[in-house]
Amino acid sequence: MNIKHHPTDQTLMDYASGSLSQAMELLVATHMTVCPHCRDKVTGYETMGGAALETTDSMSMGDHSLDHVMAMLERETANENIVTQELPSLRRVAVGESITGSAMSALPRPLADLLPDDVMSLDDIPWKTLAPGVKHFQLKSIESKGTVRLMKIAPGVSIPDHGHHGHEMTLLIKGSYIDEIGRFRAGDVADLDDDVDHQPIADTAEECICLIATDAPMKFNRLLPKLLQPFFGI
Amino acid sequence: MNTILARPPKGPETKMSGTTPQRTGPADPVEAKRCADWIVSVATSRDREAFAQLFAHFAPRVKAYMFRFGGNPETAEEMAQEAMMQVWRKAHLFDPSKAAASTWIFTIARNLRIDRFRQRKHIEVDDSDPTLIVDEDPLADDVVNRDQEAVLVKAAMAELPADQKVVVELSFFEDCSHSEIAERLDIPLGTVKSRLRLALGKLRGGLEGVA
């Protein structure tokens, strides 16, 4: 995967500090699984967190705090042989071949873990039609601030021109799209601020599948999609 | 240092009675390495003395961290204890070539904080994920001395101008979005972003000095 577009430095720092919404965190962790460059940057920001921890004020612990902790650990250690090791999950959600070579090999775990158990490939996802040529699937078990959904866009179809009330990020999983910013392929992230309007168009060669996380509903700029917005809930 | 103790008082319990200006953190790579060695000793030989040293150094800092995220002193104390217990339990997962001790303990504190205050897990990359892509050019990674790196970042942090330091601390210690930071400090959002950008540039200078 030749990733050209990454989350902004501020987004990566917010991931490291733990202040992103869960929707954004999911998207960033999914991207980081396929992007060693961003993993490295996040380690850098975590180092800053460690440095901030070292340079900030401290609060003295209670008088017998260490003894108390030691006693509890002592008890645990006595039972240590019953601690079981976490087994790696064998779950695999296939993405499928891309005719232009733009596809993840399978869904990274952060994302795969949130899909229903019976989904073994992207074809098993119970897509819902949003507009002609546009389907989506909203992920559950995400805290209320923000939404995260998978989108499936037919070849050559454009998502209506829209801006954002808040932060929106898109991660390409398969296929590609083009917008005012450039061309996005598998693994790429479009990290958009509230003041950007854009109109992505799926590549004509094949359908485009992406993960979209938002902190606030999208706002569409033209009349028709605006009227449809309440129905689609996006 | 105390410029951003801006959290509004929440009741009679918020007095930071236990606060002392202890800043005896690892001042040089030798001390940072000692912290890393202590964690390794805990992992390999369940070394209680090493754990006591780690506890003395990190528990009061983790307690202050938890307190700033809205715990009362009792909750902060209890969460700092829990974080240190995780240090004991997870010590075998610590890899000194990947992170300095302070970095690793920061992530433990952060994850515990999200777990407790937001009641969910921090979503992370799984290193055993078959879809994980690793850098084809591991050169840069291997030669980095993580302890030295942590010390340089810490030094760069200490030298940040107050206005930049405030936004960095609010980002790491108060769960603030950029717009919330702007509101809190009563400055435009653009100013928050530009200060952060400047601060990150300087801190990253510390990261790049050790390859």
C-alpha cells in the first residue's frame, strides 16, 4: 500500500492524548494498522505525554499506599498460574480484489472487531441504500459523540457537495475517489476540518468502499440533498 | 507552571491538599534508563525494590493526572494505585527499545482514564494483527535510544514559552478539544492551532535529535 494522505498532526496528537471521540479513534487506529509512519508519529506524541507527566506537578500518595498495593499484588501473584493469556483473534473480514490494485488485504482488527459476527467479507455487510449508487452501514457500539459508517459508492457516482459542522475523516478501504484535494486510494485518509467543502467522486473503474467518521452531522450544500438529509440521517 | 490550573472548583473536595512541587524526574538519560531497568526487573524477577522505586517516582504523577481529569483526591489515589498495579502486571509487555518508561506509563494512565471516565476501551493497533504493515526500512527505528529521546522531549517541553506550553498541557491533561481550549483560554481557535503547531515543531525537534 502506497499511502499518500494521512491524518493531520493534530489529529494524531489527539489520538495519543486520548481526546478523540471513539468514532475518530477507531478510524485512526484502523489507518495506523496499515501505516507505520503514523504509528511512529503517535509514539512520538506519547513520548510528549510521558514528558508532560514528568514535568507537571505531582500529588503525594496516601501514607500506606505502597504497602496496600504490594499486599494486593502479593495476593494476585499467589494465583498467578491461573492467569490466562489472551489469544489472538482468528477473525478475518475479507476485502476482496481490486482491479486497480487499491485494496486492503483484509479489514484491520480495530474495524473488523466492531462488525457483526456473521460478516466474513465486505459482501456480507447488510448495506442500506442512501441514494442512487450510495450505500452505507452504520457501526454500532460507538459512544454517542460522533458517528462512524462504512460507505459503498458505485463507480463514477459522486457524493453530494457537502461541508461539515465539525471534524470529518474518511479512510479508503477499497477503490479510489477524487475530490478537490486529490486522489485517494486504499489506506489514505482525508482529514477535513469544519471549513472545507468537498464533492468526492468515486473512480469510474470500480466501486469505492470507505470508512467515514464524523463528530457532527454532514451538511449538504444543494437543495435536494438537504431535503433528503432527515431521511438518511447523515 | 501553575498557569493552567483552570479547572473550576467542583466542591469542597477539590483542594489539592496533597500537591507538592516535586520535580525530581529523570534529568538525564542515565536516570531515564534506570526507570526502564526497574520495569524490566519487575518483569523478570518480580523485584519489589524496583517496583517501590517506580511507585515513588510515578504514582504521585499519575495521581495528579487523574485528579486533573475530574477525579476527586480519593478517586485519583485509587486510580493511581490501579495504574501502578497494571505496571506490575504488564511489565513483561514493556519493550525498552519501543518506549521510554515515562511514555509507557503515560499510555497505561491514559487508557485507564478513558476506561474509567468514559467507560470504554481506548481503541489501539494490535501488534499481532495479520493486516499490520511494518516499515520496509527499519533502520531509523533500531538506532533510536528511547530514553535519550524522552529526555530531549522533556527538555524541549520545559523550554516552551508559557503560551505554547498551556495548549500542550491542556491537550494532554484535560481532555480538551481545540475549540474547548480556545474557549477556556479565551483566544481564537486559529491561535490555539498555531500555538500547538509551533509547540509540536519544537518538541519534534527533540525527537529528531537522536536518530
